[in-house]
Amino acid sequence: MYDIIIIGAGPAGITAGIFAARRDLRVLILGDPNFLPTITEATIVDDYPGVPNLRGPELQKMLEDHAKKFGIEFMDEKTVKVEKLKNGFSVLTSAKKRLQAKTIIFATGAKHRNVGVPGEKEFAGRGVSYCANCDGPMFKGKKVVVVGGGDSALTSALLLHQIGAKVTIMHRRDEFRAVEEYRKQVKKSGMPVLWNTVPREIRGGQFVKSVVVQNAKTKETKEIEADGVFIHIGTVPTSELAGQLGVNIDEQGFIKVDRNQATNVPGVFAAGDCCDNPTKRVVTAMADGSKAAEFAYEYIKSRE
């Protein structure tokens, strides 16, 4: 019987584990090996106070090393089901292990939002990518299109440009949503931008060869050559397991939590990008994790 099982091994989940371990609780962190934390895809994390220009994978490794110093147990297995028991919760993993805990913290994060056009699914891994940090080096000297206008889209475009890819940015609006710093860097780089433009189809043979795009205002359609398409149009919360347990989910799929990161199910907490908290940053995810651990501890003590 664990005191807390944390489902999700990203910044929110690991921070929750650290704060729980500091309370001398027995903690297990379950991380899906097929679903890496999105922080590992970050080219640059420059909004983490005190450590500017930090790479995402470096931050993830720092968090894991910190947690292991507290003796926190990690298990790389997908969580299949969570059930309420009389005195706690049962967790079933993909390896058919049945684990028990007094409390649960969902820190399941979010997955990439698909653009939803023909060819996207078919060419995934064959020119369609959601991670410039992972796949960018393969596109040196090649033509790529980056779809999106937020921070992740522009940082990915800048990385690809630095690698030596021939980058075109495509954004459905007439101005970027990214912070001003990234906008300035993109402008300085000279990368062309297709404003008010959306993808309609991704074409190719064995690999991507072109993208059919449409101007959202004029409705003009054209086909542009591309060896790769990097899609960065936001994320979708991973909340299915919580929903199956009876946790309240909002219309967008986010887990509803109160100011203590508690859900409507007693003993169940949530932290990070899967929650309905308005800000989605690594620092706020960590803050969520610390609060979830603190109030999970209070819940456990109240029942002793």
C-alpha cells in the first residue's frame, strides 16, 4: 500500500513526489513509456526562474535525479485503470500489476493537438512531426513547414532554422500569439511567414512531398513543396483515466480542481497541464504538484 500513487512523470508529477517524500510518505510515480513529458521536447526553457536557456530534457533529468535522492520509486508502465476501494484506490498497469494507494494524484499532462487534415496521420513519422527537438536534425538543408503561432511553434521554427532547414511558418491568424522575444527573433531570421493560412492536405509518396494550403480570408488554395511538416497548434489534456474514475472534467477535457488541487472524488488530486488551471507553464505545473502533495498529505492524516 503506497501513500500516494502519482500518474504522470513530468514536472508536475515529479514535484508532487518530491514534496510528498519530504513528508515521509511512500510514493510511486507511474510514467507511461510511450508518452514522454512534453517538457522533454522543449528546445529552450527560458521561463524557469534562475536557470535561463535550459533545455527541456536537461530540466526533466534534473527533476528525476532530485526525486531519486529521496528514494522515490519510479515505474515505467502505462496506467490502464484506477478504481475506488473502501480504503483507498486500486491501480492496474499495462503489465497487469495491481497496486494500491491511499491517494491518487493525476499529473497526466497533455498530448499534441492534431491539425486533422488528410495525410497527417498517414505521414506521421515520415515527414509529419510534433517535436523539432527530436526530429529536427533529419531536416538539415530540407524544406519544412511549421504550423502554429505560439511559443512552441516559433521556438521550433528557430531551432529548425538554426539546424539549417529551409523553414516556412504557417499561421491561421495575422499575428503571432508567442511572446515578443520569439517574434523578434523570427523577424530577424528572415523566415517567410504565410499569414491567415491553414493546411488542407499533406501529400507525398513514401515521405512528405508537399502541403496543400488555403488562405483563410481569400479562400485561395495552393500547393507548396515540403519535406517535413512540424505541427504546433496546442495540446489536449490527458484526462480519460480520471474521467473513468468519476472525476469531474470540463468541456475542454481538463480535470476540475479546487484551490488545493483536489477533485470532486475524495482522495484524488490533480496537477499540471491536465487541470483546468488557466496558466500552462512549467513553473505553474510544479506549483500545482507541490500543492497536490501537501493536501494529499493532509487528507491521509485526517483519516488516520
